[in-house]
Amino acid sequence: MTTVFQQLSHKKQVARIEINEAGKSRLISFEGDEITFDKSAGEDQLFATSLLAGLAEISGIKAPLVVDTPLARLDSNHRKNILNYWISDKSRQVFLLSQDKEIDASVLNELQDSIAQTYLLQHQQIGNGVGMTTATKNTYFGGQR
């Protein structure tokens, strides 16, 4: 978990992450002190991604990862780091449910060699509070892929 967190975060203050038997986690500085601060939503996302990566490594299970709005809370450095992490292992299956502004044409182009399939999900209101989502294969925001 520590290795992945250090890979994803552009802030280099965390030497290790400790998790006790009760599940309480602590970020430890290079000086050996606990780092206590209010983490941003983006830092929480990096922490959660690191936790999942650590669990996957320890268990040996290659479960798919589904991430909703994967880049919405991240700054540009963290976006680049997390995207690079996700595509660094070709056997890792990641489903990204993004908004149109998260993964734009330039990011989509960078990821192209790592994308197996795209779908554009569109909601249609049927009536009386009922909706339906349709999935259009080989399509992304703005047209064909």
C-alpha cells in the first residue's frame, strides 16, 4: 500500500502507511512521526486506490476495479500518476465511469492503447420518475472511438 501511495502522490512526505489489527490507519513521516492533517477528497481517493492495490497484491486476486468519476477530485499531477498506475499492468482490468470533462480527447488519446472497449451511457426519462440507460458500444463523448 505504501509503495502504491508513494507512486501516486506527488507529495513526498509519507514514508509508510501502517494499519493496525483494528483497521485504523496512520500515515508516518520520514522522521517517524504520525502525519495528522485533513486530507482532501483527492488524497482520500489516492489512499483508497492504494488500499485496494495493497489488498490485491497481498491476496493475489486480480479482481477488476470499477471507479466512478475517477479524476474529478484530483489535480493534474495526481491525475497523471493514477492513470499511469492503472495502465502500468496490462493484466489489470479497470472500468472507468467518467464524466465528459474528466477524460477529454487528449487524455483519451493517451490511454488509447490501453482501452479495450468504450461505451457511452445515456439516460432517457421514460416517465413517472422512471428512467432507462442505454449503452452505445465503441462510442465516447463527442463521437466514435
